[in-house]
Amino acid sequence: MSEKDLLKRISVDPNICFGKPCIKGTRIWVSLILDYLAAGETIEAVLAAYPNLLKEDILACIAYGSAVSRENYIEIAFAL
């Protein structure tokens, strides 16, 4: 599935979840799914916690995070 197809699974609506990016048809924030994955959860564990989601929804969240990071970045302190 292409990035373009995956990103069609994400919606941003100012009337839903304060305009935060969500998985289309849900109120599940993209950031929530990315937080789970960043904390070490597997895709399978996320799917078990949210049985109404598909693997493609999780991949869409990753694709969204990747697309956003191409345009924006967060300053991270450099430490030795």
C-alpha cells in the first residue's frame, strides 16, 4: 500500500478531537498509536487493544508521523 493510500486513512476535522489527526471513522488519535509504538508495543498488541482497527490503520499512523517529520522537527538537546 502506498503512502498516499495509507494517508487516506487519517482524517483531520476541527469538529472531532479538537482537530487532532485521527484514524478515519474513529476518535483514536494518531499520536496515541505512535505513543504505544514508541513505548515498545507491537502492532499486534495495539490491534488487540483496539480490535476495530486494521493493521493498515497502524501503518497509516506511522506514515503520517513520517510525513509530518519531513516538514517539521523538534529540537532535541545534544548531550555527551
